[in-house]
Amino acid sequence: MGKRYLYGDAGLIEILLPQLELMETSAGGYASVYKDPLTNSFWLKYYATAATEGGGYLTLVRLPAPSTEKLIDIAIRTLFEDEAVAAVLRLLDEEAIEKKEFRELLIGKLEEAVEKGDLQRDRAFQIIKFSNLADPMNKREVVGKDSADVKADATYFAGIAERAERLLKRLS
């Protein structure tokens, strides 16, 4: 299965799965662990849900799952569009479920890649769109926080959105 970390093309995943050994399935069948007998690597098949309503985006990710920084690098540099989308959706899931921060690092890496000319215009638009970087809405919990903390969170997301909008304008 090569050097890829993620697959986000459901048709391709269905072709790959018969080549793998099913090791374990979660209750309900929403996630399964597979082993590649050729490389002894393990893969998690699951449905990315953070960016979807009423379903999920079939994803296959090599275990151990890539770090936040690696996911950002994959989203920016992979040659495979489905891998880029799957990386962004994984970032969104980790933000929603595990409260992992990625937005500041992602916008910084996007700005850097654009400055160096290392990022295609369409990929930059795709990443910003799928990750909702240009959306200034506060994505953090507000329950139990005082007004200063809520305002700081709102300012953080507004700042990221402003940087994303500037980047989009630069690429237009």
C-alpha cells in the first residue's frame, strides 16, 4: 500500500480491503483494524464525521495515526487529492473529539508554502475550504469559561479566519 498514510477514496478503499486481514471490528462496525500481510502495517478503517452531516467519509489511515504536524504536511504535499481531503477531515475529527489544536499551525504552514511557491492554488483553496479556516466562529467549548476566556477564543478564531481570507485573496 505504498508510502501513503491515508485513503479517502471509498472506491479505492473497497478495492484495497480484500488485500488486508481483518483483525478487529468495533461494536456497530463503524471502525475496523486491518493488517497488511505484505508490510505487517496496521490500518484503521473508519468514518470521518466532523465535517459531515448524517453520515461519514470513509477513511483508511495507517496506524499509528499521523501526528497533527504530519497530517498538515500530508494535506499540503501529497500527490493524492483523496489523501489530502482525508488528512484535513482527520484534523477536524481530532479537534472535535480530542480537542487537538491545528488551526494556527495549519495557517502558518499554508502561508509558508504559498510564499515559497510550494503549494498549488487549487490545493490551498481546498484545504482552507474543507478545514473551515476562513470561518471566524469559535469552535471551542464555552461552558465553564469566563467572558475573558470566551472572548480570547473568539479572537483566536477570528484571527485565523482573517489570515485565511488574506491568503485566499492573494491566491485569487
